[in-house]
Amino acid sequence: MNRGFVFIETIVTVVILCASLIYLYSSYSSIINNEETRIYYDDPAYVYKASYLRDYLINNSNIETIKNDSQTFADYFAHNIGPIYEGLFLGTTSDPDFYRMWNNFHVRNMVLIPSDLITECDGNLSGEIEGKCEETYENYITSYHLRNYIRSLNDTGHDYYLVVEFSETLDDNGNIIGCNMGADIRCHSYYVSLGI
């Protein structure tokens, strides 16, 4: 009779331990995922770099004209902005200072989006808006990770946002260098959005 009680007690103890371990593992996994998101999304060092880019665009480019042109966002909720974007800089197709900043900061992609992308393309879609959202993601926001970052945005305090994707890795000497996602080993992307 005593053996039966010890056996049942052992089973109950094992079940409780297993449940505790499963709970700890799920909590640990959640913490790790949140930490990875925190590292790659809106890291202060990259926010600082993106704010330099934004300030340069505000002071030295036609970004306001591009934002206010009714045709800019007529078909899509996004536009890729870069050093050779036609009409971004007065009288020229590129600006050497902006191009240098782009390369030194290891910018991979920069997208100008209206806050409508954040509010309109988040689930319950129908008709014209659904088509515009799909076309935007197919033609302008092609990176899976960039899509996830944009979908994580919820601040709509500005009319437009500049979303910047940085791609970096470490070389053999431990120096940070730019890289190409998918082509370079250990290449990581970091994402920042700033109101503009």
C-alpha cells in the first residue's frame, strides 16, 4: 500500500516539474524574442543616424515638395527615397554629401510612408485600399523584415514617416562595415522610423 502512494506521489511531482519547466521555457523564449526585437528595431545609435539623414533631407532637399505632390502617393502608400531619387535635390539627380552619409551609415533602404500606411493597411481591408496596400508591399516594401517592422509601428502623430533600414556586419578585424542581406554572412538589418 505504501508503494502505491510513493508511485502516485512521484508521478504528481514529475507532472508539476514538467509544467514548471514548460512555463519557464515559454517565458524565456518570449523574453529572448522581445530582446531581439528591441535590438533590431529603433536602436538609439541608429535613431541618431536616421535623424541626421532626416535633418539633411529637410534642410537640403525637395522632400516637402515630394510629400505634398498629390501624385506621389496616388497609387502606393510608400516611396523609396535614396541618393539618386529623381527630383529629390534641386537641379541634380544626386547630392554628394547625402550619398556619402548614405554609404557611411550603411543605409540599405529608405522609405517615405504616409501615416495612412500604418492606419489603413493593418488588417480589415477591402476594395481599393486593399489593392493599394498589396501593391505597396509588393513594389516598395519587398523585404520581409522591413514589412514586419512597418507593421509594428503604431504611432501616427506625424503625417509622414521616414523608415530607414541599415545593414551592417563585423569584418575579420572587428570593424563595422556595410553588407548585403542574403549575400554576406552575419549581415544584420536594423530599422528606424522618424516623423518627417
